[in-house]
Amino acid sequence: MWAQAIEDALRVVSRNIGRFGDRFPRTSTQGDRIYQLTDGSDWTEGFWTGMLWLSYEYSGDPLYRTAAISTLSNFRRRLESRLKLDHHDIGFLYSLSAKAHWIVERDEASRQLAHQAADVLMERWRETPGLLQAWGPKDDPENGGRIIIDCLMNLPLLHWAYQETGRERYRLAAERQTALSRRFLVRGDDSTYHTFYFDLTTGDSIRGGTHQGSRDGSTWTRGQAWGIYGFALAYRYMRQPELLDTTKRLARYFADRLPEDAVVYWDFDVPQTPETKRDSSAAAIAAAGMLELASLLPEGDADRKWLRKTAKTIAASLAAAYSTKDEQDAQGLLNRGSYAVRLGISPDDYVIWGDYFYLETLMRLERGVPGYWYERQ
Ligand code: GLY
Ligand code: GLY
């Protein structure tokens, strides 16, 4: 069943190679089912390259390898010219492109590129308040002291750079960001804030808030999914038991609130009506994160079973009812992703990160291939 879903996905990916050329899909808009393309100036380009690597690893077809490699010059030029890299998503961008090339083929030039990307990400470290600034320039009054939960997925690039070089500054930044996120973004009931503000000069905590959730105190489902996966990856690198506890709690919160078909709405705190938008990408990220978490637990651990079962239930529902398998000429793999519903941005559309994590989930289930967040054993 997973193999069939992967075959269906690869048909779309291979068609898209010619369609996208040297540009990168980001989101569709207004349900038009056409991917908007970027020239390499957003936070999303790595997902397409990551899908090409996954497709190549599954099939061995050089078509995907050639396409993946041809995207790398864009990532290289971008880093050299610092084009639109004043945000923390350097981790997403370079883990799934250059670092993936290193993981799949041990390519030395790509390894160096990923090292350089980690250095650029480190430029976002602010010693006071002691955080990696998510968005905007240094000392920006709105964003200067702000963290967001999505950042947990950018930290594996720093952990990996530490393993590679032995330079403590990468590890310390990743560890401090993880601890801060755990303390301030995770609430007492195991739900999460999307973002948290700190005072730029004193470092004092100010308040939690949201950017893409329905309101400051709500739980944005994709944020919760980033948290599940991000804390699981933090545990993989750091082996601190409290991180395992956190990712399990976040996963339980998510699993306990699944709608009937297991594909979440865009926020856990919005009324569920026939018009409420889903976020199939949050579902895909959570499924991949639960599989990662399960893979970190010893055989016989009581949580392994429900985590794998929940991930499979989500993946099966995505494959059966959300995938585009029966749509001729579809550009996306998943329908009904949402970027930022409250802000009116791509509320019921293709979103390329949803497609990436859907394919990663299928690859984990079918082949045990975990994506490109860490070195394989
Ligand atoms: N990391 C950006 C998002 O999830 O929309
Ligand atoms: N990643 C959130 C935004 O770009 O608005």
C-alpha cells in the first residue's frame, strides 16, 4: 500500500521536473492547483530538492538525481550572495539540499556548502537574550527577541555541524535554543505557543503569541507538529530524557485531538464546521515526527505502538483521501494544505513542505529511510 502511494507520488514528481525547470515550487493560491514558483528566495526551496533526493533513493532513477544536483547551484549562489537569508530557515533549506547530497552520496563540495550554511545560521544567535532570532534583521523591534517553534527543525543543521567539526558553539546554540523552546513554547497542558517574545536588552521573557495560529493562546496544528518532530530530533542528538518526555506529550496531545479522518484542521482551537480549513501538511509533519519518535524508543516501549499506529492512520488517510493520485496533471502530492489561514494566505492549497513530509512519511514506512535531518547509522 505504501509502495503504491510512493509510485503515485513519483509520477507527479517526475512530471514536475520539466514543468518547474530551474525554479522551485512553493504554494498554490486560491485553490488554483498550480504551484507558484520561486527563483530561490523563500524558505521553501529545500523541500523540492529533498523530494528529488527521496525519489532518487526510492527508485534509483538518475532522472531524479540529475534534477536534485541541478538545483544545488542555486543554493550555492544564494549563500554566497546572502540572498534572502535573513531568517532561521537556513536549516530547512540546506539540510534537504546540500546536506542531503552529502548523506546520499558523500559529496565533499556539498558537505562544505552545508558547513557554510550552518555558519550563516549561527549569525542569527543573539547572546542576549540567548536565542536564535527567527525572523528579520538584528535588533528589529518586533522580531529581534522572538523565537518560533518551527525553528526546532532548523537546529539539526547545527547539531550536525558540531558532529562534523567539534566546534562547541554550534552545539551550545542548538541546546540553548531547545531548552528555551521547551520552557516557553510548551504550555502546561502539552499544547504549544507558535512564538514567544523576549526583551532584547534584558532577556526577560515577555509573552507567548502566534503568527499563523487562530489567536495568541490557541494551538496552531502545524506548530504542534513542528514541536513533535523538532523535540524528537533534539532528543536524537542530545539524549536528554526530558526532551523525550516533551515530544511524547506533544504527540499525545496531537493524537488525542485528531478528527474522524485523522487529518487535522489548521488550528486545534477553531470550531470544526464543514467550511473549516484543514492543514494536510501539519498531518504529514506529525506523522513523520511520530515515526521518528517511535524509532528512538526501545523495542517494547509502551508508546511505540500507538505512535506508529497513529502515524500509519494519518498516512493512510492522506493517501486515500487527500493525495492527488486520481487527478490528471496535478502538480502537488497533497490537497488541502494551509499556509496561513487567518492571514488569508494559501488556506486550502498545495504547500510544498506538505508534499515533502508526505513523501518522507511514506519512505519511512516503506523503506525505513528517515529523510536528511541526521547521518544514518
Ligand atoms: N515554517 C513556516 C511554516 O510552517 O509556515
Ligand atoms: N514562515 C512564516 C511566514 O513566512 O510568514
